[in-house]
Amino acid sequence: SAFDRDRLPPGYMLGQADGTSWMAAFAKSMFSTALLLAEQNSAYEDLASKFWEHFIYIANAMNSVVSTEDSLWDAKDGFFYDHLTHPDGKREAVRARTMVGFVPLFGVSTVDAHAFDRFPGFKRRRQWFIDHRPDLMQSVQPMVSPGPTGKLILGMVREDQLRRMLAYMLDENEFLSPYGIRAVSKYHQAHPLILHLNGEVHRLDYEPGESRTDLFGGNSNWRGPIWMPVNFLIILALKQFHDYYGDSLKVECPTGSGNLMNLSQVADELALRVGRIFRRDAHGKRPVFGDCDLFNSKSDWRDLIPFHEYFHGDTGRGCGASHQTGWTGLIAQLLIGMPETLRSSMDPD
């Protein structure tokens, strides 16, 4: 963000694209958990209904096709933004091209079109809601209408929106780095976001390495580097969208290249790029080590790979804490899940 969202000036309110999306992902996870428990105890079907409806209400609160004036989707730019409400009631989009705009993709999952037949109580209440709240169901139609692969998708990003979001995500002049997806678009390097609030100036720049401000915890920087957990969630989401759309949805990767990929292939390409952080390049160096000669060239050190907190958005150099195995360890899962054809093309070390 351009400012500390926990300390807005008096009278201002912020509609958060990421915070709202996290709550939708929470509702979806609770729904999935309730159905899993309902396989042993049908009483949990009531809870499944509750969280299924909560997901729909949240999706409509931020991405309604009916009340577009309240939506966090910007039809002009084709991106999700936070929206700031001023004390006088004026509402404006905070036009920051950041990872915030991709969080609505997270938490998505696909199910077989007949998956709910095993839960008659939930299925009955679900149908009642579909029949009696058509105003809400318009925004999440893929949740009730099987897609090209015969599956349903529990998500709140529609196909036209997904295509426009991916055009930004896969643009090498914006989010797509040789080493994954940046937290902030490189667009802001030449076009910083500047906001004037309550007599104060707030600014968001593209900062690919260490932070130049202690606003969000000193050395921790969400203003441009590559973060493993959100890259992991993007890749998971793209796999789920592919389960729904199959080969009927292909996009350019990178944007403008003319190279069309389905979403599973895009996910694999992103995993490959993130994996480059740790693999030796053509010069025998691992990007994670940066220019450190000790780790790059000394045989006793070159295979001791650290798990940094985040990574430089342009070079892949490790930044922040060097032992963030809690989430950077996710790279192992990405490499394990990579198709054999891609794994074999990588350096065997």
C-alpha cells in the first residue's frame, strides 16, 4: 500500500480487495471442511450451506454484476483495487498495481458437477438459495453452471476478468519477472502512485529489493520483490481454473509474445521461473546468492542453499531473513509437482 492501512486519517474508510478476498477464501475453506465432515455426519451439511452462502455474499460485496458502483473491480483498467471513501462520502479507487489485485484469485477450487449429490440436505438448501436469490447468483454463475470440462468452480473471478488480470500478471514490463511474479508492478518504477490524504503525501514506488522505508517493518518489503507464498497461491489457483476451463481458455505467456498457453501450462511456467532462483544459471551461479563470490564459486559453499524471506524482483537475489523455511520451503512442493518434461530441462543439481 501507499500508506499504513491500519492508521488511516480520521473519517476515511478503506474497502480492501485483498482483505475481502481472504475472507472469501476462508469461507470456501470452511465450506470444504464442512462437506468433508458431512461424509461421516450429515449434521455438518448445515454448516456447509452457511459457508457456501457466506462466500456468495462476500463475492457480491466486492464483485457484483448488479451493484457495480460498489464493486472493487475496475472495468476501465481490468484490475481489482482497494477503494478509499473520503469523509465527504467521495469514493475513489487506489490505483496501485500490486499483489492486492490478484488475491481474489486465491482460494478457488473446482468440483465435479455431481459432487453434491452425496449431500441431499446441502443440495436442497443450495437449490433453494439459487432459486430465491438470482440477484446474487448472477455474480458467481460458474458455481452453478458446469464449465467446458463438466466441473463447477468455487471462485469469484469471472472469465473476462481473469483474462484481463492475466494480461497484467504475465507482462514482463509489469509483474512477470524471470523469477516469478512481483509483489508490485514494475510499471510503478516510472509511474509512482502518489496520494494526497488529509494534507499528507503518500507514495508507492517499485522497490525490487530491500525496503527504503520502515513503514511495514523495516527490511521486509512488499513493494516489488518476489514472495514465495503468494506465488505458490497463484500457481495453485491457475491449476484450479484450468480444471474448469481446460484448453478452452488460453492466454499469451508472456503477454505480447504470441505464445498461447492454457492455464496449467502458465502455472508450470511460473513454477519454472520461481525455481530459477535456486538453480545454477549458464554461468554456474545461483541467483539466490546474488554477487556473493563465496557462495557462487567455492565448492564448500555453492550447494548450501538458503531459504530467504523474499527475492529481488529483477535478479532473484535473496533478501531479508535467510532461513524462512516456513514458506520459502514451498519451492520443494513446486519442484515436485513440476511436469517431468520441465524438470528434465533444468540443471540436474
